Amino acid sequence: MTIIILAYFAPFEFKRVSWGRGIRYPYEHIKLLSEKLHSQGSRFIYVSLPLKGMIYPEYAVDEKFFTKSAPTAPQFRKMTLKLLEEKVEVLDMFPIFMENKDKNLFCYTHNISTSGCELTAQIIADYIKETTVLKTENQVKFTKTTQQTDNDKRTRQCLTSKIYKDKKPYIVPNRAGIKAMQQVVKDYQLPPYEITLIDNNIAIFGNCNLQGFHDEATGIASNLAYNLNTEIDYLGRKLIFENDFDKFDTETYQECCRREIVICIGFLTGSFVRSSMISSKKECYKRIKQIAFRHFKIDKINKILCNHFSDISLD
């Protein structure tokens, strides 16, 4: 329990293990990814989503998870400013969510609702149109239906925009793990697995907010494709502060390098509660216990904490 409290109340100066075993501030971690992608000719846009508790503090009474996220508010705003000062291209959704809070932008959990997905996609699309000359060869015909949802166990009443292509729900294909799948097919001599390898100009990856409602053609990716009137590539739930199943790995980085624009969706506060070194909370507890109840020297402590790194260095 102690380690969770420390993580959420971590000061802005808090450093953690980053790619390539470097020790970096959270903003330096994102800055490194931005610089590396720029060196490969890819434009990196970090879309910073606000915490639910910052938009709807009135829900604190009946939604107990709120207390988990509230303490990170000061770091969140400081880190947004620091990223901008370091010339990272950041699309700050906090003021936009505040202006549209009457649309019920969050689910009963900490994730954004279908209204939140549509608003986020619309703002990203408008920003890209204002700052980019989009190529037109991949333009397609999308259609959209909208309706107001009723209050249910998932979310309060909000807008749902469902995207269609060729009269079928448009679910942006998941490009994550393509190489791994191809290797499995080869190793086990399976029948050919058809995978479309035509790269589009824009790729998007992020946290569970990008993943939410994706398979229903109402998520951020589908709405973004509709608003831009062009196909995009969905790289799935890839966390840049994680070394677990959904970590931002070498294949994801290589996919990003082939795109003109790379969009990352995330809570900046994830930098204070996740790390690219420790694979799970259970593993973290185990290692802290090892350190707390044994008298290890500093080199032993470093080995205990830092022996599970992401497989990417960005060097």
C-alpha cells in the first residue's frame, strides 16, 4: 500500500527508469520518443487527456476511485507545461473537456465515454487539418450515425457516434503484433494469414481510452478516420510507461517510424504510476519487500529493481 501512495503523491522531480536503462524524468521519457521519431521523419503528437476528477470533482462523493487520481493534478499541469517548453507537440485536452463537461465525457470508471471519444477525435482532426497538408490518395467515404445513450451501468447519458464504411461498422484494423503473427505462421507452417500491409499516413496508439469502444466503431480511432476522411493505422493499447503485455515495444516503434504523423493518446499522470522497468504491481511489492527486510548494498538494490526493462532503447 505504501508504494501506491508514494507513486501517486510523487513530486514533479521524481525520476524513474526509462528506456535503455536510463534514469529520466517522466517528461524526458516522452521527449526522447518525440525526438527519435522526428529524427526518422515522423511527427509525434501527444494528446494529453485530463483526469476525470479534474473535470467532475462533484462525482467524488459516489465514485470511490476518484480518490486515486485527484492527488496527481498538480504534477499533471506542471508536466504539460514542461513538455511544451521542451518543444514536444502536445494537444492539451483539459481546457476543452472543461468547456464541454455538460456532455458527460467520462464513463463510471476513469475512462472517457463515447462523447469523450468523439470530442477527442474531433479536436485532433481539427488540429491536424490546421497544421498539415493532408495527402488525398487514401480518402474514403465514411458515414456516421449519432444517438443519445440512456443512463446505464457503463456511462451517463451521452452522445454515441458510430462510424460506417461501405455500410459496415468501421473498426480501424489493429496493426499491433503483425510481425509476431507472421512469425507464428512461419514457425508452425500454418495456412497463409492475410494481413494488409499498406501503410497509411497516420498511426495512433495509446492507453485504455484509445482502446475503449474501439470494437464498436465508436472509439477515438474510428471517429478520427471519419473526421479526417482518410484511413489511419491503429497500433493498439501501447503504454510508454510500462513493461508488461501492452508495453511500447520495438515493433510499435518501427511501425511509428513509417508514418508521417504518430498520435499518442494518454493520461500524463500515467508517468507517476507506471514504470518501464517493473512488470506488475505484484512484482513491485515483491521487490520492495526484498529491499525492506534485507540489508542490501546499493548495487544489489539497483539489480533487484531494474532487472526487467523494456526491450527498446531508442538509441
